[in-house]
Amino acid sequence: MSGNILIFTILTGISGGIITALIPKKADKQRKVVTLITTLLTAVFVWLQIPSALQGSAPVIYGSIGTMHWRLQPDPLGIIFAVIASTLWVVTAVYSFGYMKHSEYQRNFYTFYLFSLAVTMGIALSANLFLLYVFYELLTFTTYPLVIHYRNEESLKAGNRYILYSLVGAGFILAALVTTAIWTGGNLNFSTVPLLTNIGKKPGIVFVLIAFIIGFGVKAAVMPIHRWLPAAMVAPTPVSALLHAVSVVYSGVYGILRVVYSVFGHELMGQLNLSNGLLLIASFTILVGVFIATKQDVLKRRLAYHTISQLSYILLGAFTLQPWGLTGAILHMISYSMLKVTLFFCAGIIAEQTGETKVSRMTGVGWALPKTMTAFGIASLGMIGMLPLNTFWSKYYLMKGSTAGGKWPFALVLIGSGIINAVCFIPTVVTAFRGEKVRSNAEQGGNVTLMLAPTLVLATAALFIGLWPGVVWPGVEAVVNWFF
């Protein structure tokens, strides 16, 4: 397979964004057609690369900027991230056609929606720490206009916080990157051999690791550097669902996975004896995040804090430095993203069709929106980790990884979190189906169909993978074998 497909994967989003920006402001139909074609093409290009990437024989493109070398080549971890993001971008595009129909600034929204897709593909396909950093920085600026979409005071304040947190985090990454480049003689390419394998316990190496974790931890919403995420929920629901529940936050999680396994490696990480400290930070974020979520009455804020908690499930699995733990982490990346987007989609439909944004006022919503609340209920069971949902398997392997490494107390963290998740979501579903049964046309009409269809597709897909987890197992196994 030619290396041109790598360029096409990234340039498709950029080209689509430029075309969208040039389409007349009132030509909404043409803009949506371009958006759909762009996202579909990007997803197709990514899916075509799966076989070669999982086998470690993907095409490569490389070059240099000054004295810094760059390299594009998907490996198993990168292609998993690319598949998750590109596929959900298509689904969210369809949802946005219904949700954004009467919204202002649609041209601005779809332009930066496609630019963000291109940059996210750049992050996923980067086979080099320098290039990963460049795309990681660009993601901040391509998603900022989406955060401030409504351009009111609250949105601008959230956007300022997002920029500040992100740039400070990027500064930490840059310092760690420069130090790593000096130690490795400029070699920043990812491979099966971690970059710092031959460095050993060099003075200052702990500080480099901490700088990386802080830098990428900002977008991963690790506590206490998480406060930008709940504030960013003022953005439209498609933005909250995709960019701030998957793409942006996953870029941070992905960066940490790269640092742990591609830069340091599990052996050097074990020698540094920081695993328990990192596991404690992840556990703290898991428990405190979901606990705060139960206290939130505004549904999108509840989902935001719940996102903070769930992201650290992935980090906990990575920090066990065990094959089973990494297995659980990759499975959770796949499974959680589908269910969380489903929950945000449901929240958007509820707000648009009933005007309700608070959990305490959702009595009877289930009778008005039965399909929506059924999807919400399915995703809620997934957040608890129950069969037959896909997240059962990720949590199973996360607990297996914790006990395999002799760190069984962290398995108890996952059990405790599951119980709090039940308290967070089950009463919401029960409340929605209380009260008098009132007939409603709230789920009828073109706009709501465009929102409901992708919601039901994701909920069904989560059930399918839960019943047949072998569908995603080859990809997960390839990632684990790549690093172990």
C-alpha cells in the first residue's frame, strides 16, 4: 500500500474544511454534503490501513523541519485511535445535521469540525514524538472555535480557560521533548524499542516523565488539572460528544500511553518505581470524578465529570505496566467512547426536544422520548460495567491487570467506581419513566431522526461488541504484542 494514503487521510479533512469555508453562508445543504463525504472518505482511508498497521508493515512517510525529523506511520496503537476517532466523526456528523440545523455560525462549525478531524488523524498516525507534539498543539487551536461556538460570555470564558490549560500543558511537553531529543541524539521515532531504553535511571529522568504526564494529562483531564473540561460543556452537544468526550481528551490519553510505552517502556517505568504513585492519581480521579458527577444536576455537567472519571480507567490500565492491564486500557478506549457519545447524543435530544437540561426535572421524559431514554439506559448499564455491554470486558481485564501485578487494591477501586456509577445513572433512567404516560411526537420529524438514528446505532454496536468481543480482539492483541 502506498504512503500516499497517509497524506490523503490528513489532507482530506483539511481540503474539506477549506471547501466548507468557501461555500456561501446560506448553502447549508451543500456544506453538509461536503462534511459527510469528507468524514466518510477519511474513515475509509483509515480502515484500509488496518491490516498493514496491525501487522507492523504500514507505509511510511518521513522528512525533516530544520534539525527535527518527522515521521508518519501507523502502528497498532495509532490505528486503533484513528479508527475510533474517524468512525465516530462520521456518526457525529450525521447527528450534527439535525442538531445544528437552526444554529448560527454553521459555516464556522463545520469548517473547524473538519480541520479538527485532520489534526486528530495527524496525532494518531504520527510515528514520531516531535510530529505528535506539533499536531497536539494544532488540535488546541482547531477546536477552540468550536468551544466558543455560541460566542456569548460563558463560551468565551470557557474558551479562555481551555486555551490557558492547553498551552501550559504544551509547555511541559515541549520541555520534556527537548530533553528527550538531547538524550537520544535527536531520534524521536516510535518503534517496538522505547526511545529511552538505553538511558537508564539518568538524573532528571523522573522530572521528564512528570513533565510529560502533566502536559498530556491536561487534555486527559487528570485531576487536579481537569477544570477546563466541565467549563467546555457550553459548546454544542456534537462538540461535547466528540471533541470533549473522545477526540481532545483521547489525544491526552493517547499521549500518555505513548510516553509510558513508546518513550520510556514498561521495563524502565518499572525501574523508576513510580507506578504506584501514578496508579494512585488515576484511582483518585476515577473515584472523585464519578462522585462529583453524582452531585451535578445539569446533565451535560454530570456527563463531563463522569468523562473525567472514565478516562482514568484507561490510564489505570496503562500504569499497571502489565499486558492484561494494557489489554483493558485499549478495550476501554474502544468501548467507553461509543457509550459516552451515546449518552451525550441522548442529552442533546432531550434538551432540544423537551427543553430539559437538569436531571431533577426529567420526570416523564422517558414517555416522551422512549427510544432516546432506552439508548440512555443501555449506555448507563455500560458505564456500570454490566453484561451484555462492551465495557464489561474492558473492566474485567483492567481488574485482571491490577491483580496480575500484585496491585489488587486498584481492582477494588474499579468495583467501587461501578457502584457509584450505578448511583449516578440508574435513578436518572428510573425517574425518566415515572409520571403519567403522555403521548408525544417528540421523536418524529427529520431533524430528530438525524439525531436519533446515530444514537441507536452506537447503542446497538456497544451491545454487539459486548456479546461478540472477538470482533475487536485482533486489534487489542496487536497493541499488547507490540509493546510486550
